[in-house]
Amino acid sequence: MTNNRIQKVVIVGGGTAGWITASALSRVLGKEQVSITLIESDQISTIGVGEATIPPIRDFHRMLGLSEADFVRRTQATFKLGIEFSNWGVDGSSYFHPFGEYGREFDSVAFHHYWMRGKSIDNEPGHNSGHGAGNNVGHLDQYSLCAVAAKAGKFAPNSNDPNSILSAIGYAYHFDASLYAQLLSEYSQALGVRRIEGMVCSVEQQSDSGFIESVTLESKQVVEGDLFIDCTGFSALLIDKTLGVEFEDWGHYLPCDRALAVQTENTEASILPYTKSIAHAAGWQWRIPLQHRTGNGVVYSSNYMTDEQAKAQLMENIAGEIISEPKSIKFRTGKRRQSWSKNCIAIGLSSGFLEPLESTSIHLIQTAVSRLLTLFPGQEFDQADIAEYNNGVNQELDFIRDFIILHYHANQRPEPMWKHCREMQITESLKHKIQLFENRARLFDDRYDLFKSASWLAVMQGQGIQARYYHPIVEGKSSVRLLQLLADMRGAFAQAVAEMPDHEKFILDNCKAAK
């Protein structure tokens, strides 16, 4: 058997995408197997607004062997238990999308069906709970450890003991993306990744196959490689400008195409353990608390709001002294039809973009790298491997697209953009998911769907989609027994949260960043 292995990997572009890629490849492959070179230019600024994440980032850090406390200190991070959505249904409405599951599993039927039956029992004529009709079973959030803790401003890490109530908690982080890239840069270079400072001015391809052979820098330095990874952001230097892979635009589903970001000093009495997403007339606004500052931004549609109106919207709805110049970002929502073409793989913004409503950007980088490691090629670049990689990327992006469309489509706001989103044709896949839920609250997990049933439940319920019935199997449990189980569960979660430290105190005691 001949040695047909990849010997030279060239990552074009740094920032979060480049250094996440470099750190994972260097950790798994090792410098003895392959040389990894990363080219980045200090002249090119990064987007730098991806400061909120989702729980799978913790799996990625475990794979790298990163200490959580050191990571939190180095990146000025805070902990994130979910996202609070305000005004997404109508002005004044609010709901919480928590990480982790709702309730505890009784049997093969999802917990929310039992909660729905409990609400039904509580509202039956003649039922006397002692708390007033409809109040005994409580809100769905009372069955989420993350939601209860977030609202109380508490935090504790999850337990690996499946019998512990803290095993039900899920969390991620808010952090400074530039500090994160710096941390991973140091990590990668310590493992042998070679960093070259410079701007790529040309890309050379093989005349017969079209494969990328090398890139030439402005300094005239030529960097050759076997596998090239495009982390050049929206410019997509390799995947688009060199290989011409088409972009599939999703602007007809997701109308927002602009963002404006600014940083302010912290003003909250305590640092909240969750992200805030606040809908406005033509988009939404984020608020992300870090240890040393708060990230703020407004996402909007240029068809319904001018840049000047967006700036006014942002500035009128932030607290604290501004400590950075407002940064304007133009984007197209969509994806490359193939993220892997020939010997080039696009990772990060070069492969596609979905607005940061559910904090998926960094996650998509990490899953792309994990998928690459699973399907790491030899010099033959087998087409079956490439097709499998692209299929995984496309399905994952399609599910996230549908999840974000759901937030826009299920609204009751009166403004033109929201009316358009409510009345527009949605994807058949999302339509089917909504129909399944509207009848008997059925939700199903898919291997490629990042957001599992609990997340879909939170948004559907929060945005006003109500099921007509629950699963018929839950009728088999005694009403008295069911209400007692629900009461015990609420009490257990409330007690667990009461014993947790305040979020800010946990950071102070365990992972406070140096000033």
C-alpha cells in the first residue's frame, strides 16, 4: 500500500475560524504527521462580534484539553444559560430559550406532553388545586434548571453524575472573540503550527485538475500545499474567487442584511448569565455581558430601515459609556453549494453566513473542523468523502436556517418587515415541523439538527404556536400522581437554584480575569 497522505495543510486567513481550525488539526494530527501553515494579515480586520456561543463548545474545548477556568480568565468570559427573547411575538412579550432539557424523563414520551396534560387537568371545571385554576402546574420555564437559574442570576457547572439534578444544566459562554483567537493562536503555534504574516495576492492552480497548488504573498513568498482551507471570511478568496463555487442566497427567507455593533461599559447591577435578544421594527438587537464590557449590536433589513435609523435604534437602547467605535457589517445570508471543492475546504464565513440570532457561527466552525478530521483526505481526494462532507454541512445549515426562520415567521408584530415574514412562503421542511407540533406537539430530533426538541419547543411555545392536543399515551398516568410529580420537579429545581452561587460570585471565586 503506497503512502498517499496529505503532508502540507495551508490555512488562508486567521481570526476565530483560522485559529479554531489550526488548533484542532494540530491537536489531532500532530506536527509529525503533517505540517500546518496559517497565513494571516494584520491589515485585515475580523468581524469580531461572535461573542456568544452554545453548549457544544465545551466538547470542543475538552478535545483540545483546555482548562475551563483558564479559558474564562483569558477571554474575559461569562457563562451563558440561554437567550431571553423580548418583543418577538408582540411588543412587551418575552420568553426564554434555555440550554438543557425540560423536566426529567418519565418514560418514552417527551416531558412536555405531561406538562400539557397537567395544564389541562388544572383547568378542568371543579378542579381545586388551592392555587387558582391554571396556576398549579406552572410555566414551562419552571421545569428548566437553566431558565430558573438564569432568572435568579445564579450559576453552577453541570455534574457528570447522571443522578445529580445538576446533570440537567447546560451552558455555554460569552467571550471576547479577539482574545479567543489569540488564545488559540498561542495554543496552535506551541503545537507546531507555522504562522506567516502577509497578504495573499495570487492563487496558483494546477492546469489539468484545477486544484490549488500554491498561494503567493505580496512579499513574493510562495506557500505550497496539498490541502487548502479557506478562512478568508466574506471575501471567500479560495472557494469563490478562485474556484467559483456558487452561493445560495437565503435573503428571501431571512430579510436582515446589515448589523451595527458597539461595545459599552458594564452597567448591570450584576452580570447576567444569559444573552438578550430584543426585536425592533425591522430586526433585533443583542446584548451580551462579558466580565469587562457589554457587547451590543443591532441586526436589521436595509429594505425596511436605513443605516441612520439603525444607528439611532442602537444608540437609544444601550446603557453604559460607549468604549468602541460603532462597526458596520454588511452580509448575505446563505451558504456555498459546496463547502469542499477539489482540494479546498471553506470554513467559517467563507462557507456561508447565518445571522447570530442563536449564536451558531463559532459552533459551525467547530463542527466543520470535526467533520474534516473524520473525513480527512489522502492525496487522492476521494469524491465520496467530499460528497459526504458537503452533505453534512448542507443539512446542518438547512436545519439552522429553518430554526432561525421560525423566529421571524411566527410573530404578531404589525410592522411591514414582520408582516412580510409572517405571510411569506417558508421551507417545506419547516412547514412540516410546525404542522406536526400544531396537532399533537410532536417534535423529533435529527442527527444533523443542532437544535434538539427542547429548543424547538422553547421557540414554538414562546412565539405563540400552540398544539391542539398532547400525546394520547400520557392519559394513562393518574392525574393525582402526575400533578404530584410535576410539583416535586418544580420544587427540586427551585431548591437546587437556591443553593447555587450568584453568577458573578462564581466567576469571582473561580475564574475572574485580571484587570
